[in-house]
Amino acid sequence: MEKLRKRCAKVSKMTIYYAGDSHYEVRKKRGSYTLVLNKETCDCKVWEMSQIPCVHGCAAIQLDHGKVECMVIIAMKSMVKSILRDDILYSR
């Protein structure tokens, strides 16, 4: 959660645009990034690699939902349920 807090602290320096259908464009000094919130993907690829929202994802989540930590906890619960379900189904 410490990485997440550090990423969220950088959000104030960004401009976030909602592009519709869960798509966002996040702009900062060094360029812009497009992300799809409901697919948890971003042009920077950090979110996909770390499974923790990148700074751009944090910006979009804050704009859309408010609390990033809550969204991450919900996503983690879903991931654990999926892993447990697969383990039960395929361990037989």
C-alpha cells in the first residue's frame, strides 16, 4: 500500500480527462497517457506489470470513484476469489 500512496500523492500535478466508456486521458508535463479503467490498463504498462494502479490509474480512479485504496481492495478480493475458484476447480 505504500507504493500506492506514493503514486496517489503525484496526482495533483496532472490533468485528467474523461473520454467516455471508462476511458481516460491523463496529461502531465512529460506527455499524456490513455487508460481504460474497467480493464485496468494504461499506456505506461505499470498497472499491468505490477497489478497496482499506476499514477495515471490513481488519477482516473480518484476522479471516478474517490478512494483508490477501496478500489484496490475490491480488485484484490476479486483476484483472490478467482484464484481460489480456479484452485478448487483444477485441483481435482
